[in-house]
Amino acid sequence: MIRSLALYSLTAALFGQTPAPSSPPPAAMAPLPSSPITSVTGIASPAAAAVAAPSLSADAGTPLQGILRDAEKAYHATRVDEALALFRKAADLDPSSADAQNGIGRMELSKGDIDGAITSFKKAIERDPGMSSLYYNLGHCYAIRKQWDLAIMQYTKAVKDNPQNGLAQFELGSCYFAKKDLPRAKAEYEKAVKIFGEKTPAGEEALRNAVKIEMLMQRLGK
């Protein structure tokens, strides 16, 4: 109990001043819920968080791709209900489309429907088990609920499918920090630094977090 209080006090001392959010890297990412350590884009509510967009890798001239692009335009114009309807239209047109299911999940998450988002991301994974971003998005849903073990499982799958998925690597660090596993959190942030590069906004944020954790570990005698 004393050690837990000490950890809380030291954490508050180190992270009492929340750093200003850094500029996000080009890829869209989703920050974790409020934590002593900020995610790359800073703290945001589930409704404001952006998650990985569809790949749109198929023939750009197909009706499906046209609907998906219209859905993306509506989403970026903050017309979430319109975007959701279009993603559902795309899913009806091609039930095998992982991009359509991913889009539905993203819109449901934007509307705060975590249950619906989880279901949609799982459907997307069934359609394309090799898409790293889908595991990242599903992990984000569990992280919002502070179901850290489930989030870690999905972020780990995202990194396994794509070892250069720095976003998932970064969030693994945040999850382990939330579980008070400081050595593992530091290690995951350091991996994120290597992926992003120290001179990028995301890499600088990951490095700051790793240094702060190292300071905390030193004060705790770990």
C-alpha cells in the first residue's frame, strides 16, 4: 500500500504538468484515454479521436471505391452520420470489404458507440486478418475502456503484422504504463522512438515518455 502511494505521488510530481500536444505524424492515430503520459496527439475523447483510415487499395474506378472516397470526404467534413451511411452502403455493396467495415467502426467510435465499433472492427479483421491498422483500431477501443490487457493483445498483433507500426508500438507503452509495468513501458516507448525517428514529433514524444519513466524508476529504486 505504501509503495502504491509512493508511485502515485511520484507520478503526480513528474507528470502533473501535461505536455502540450505535439503535431501528429502524417498517419492518423488515436490517443489513449487520459493518462499521466500523453499520446502523440495529446488527450482526446473517444468522439474526437481519429483512427486508421481504409487503405483504398483496390481499383480507384470501382463503385465501391467511389463510395468509400465519398464517405471519407463526408467524415473529414465532420458529417459523421452521412459518412456512416455511406460506409454501410459500401458494406452492402461488397460484404467482403474490410475497408467498409473499418469505416463503419471508425464512425461508430466517433459517435461514442464503443460496442458497435468493436463489433465492426472484428468483422473487418475477419475479412482481412493481415491489415495491421485494424488491430490498432480494435486495441484503441479496449484502451478507451481501460481494458489494458485486451488492448495490449491487439496492439501486439498490430506490431506483429507490421513491425513498422509505430502508432501501435507507442500505445503499447501507454498501456504498460497504465498497468504500472514501468520497465516494459519504457522499452515499448524506446521501440517507438526507433520506428519514428528521434527528430519526428512522434519520436520526440515517445522519447520524452521513456525518459520520464526512467526518472520515475530511479526515484522508486527500480
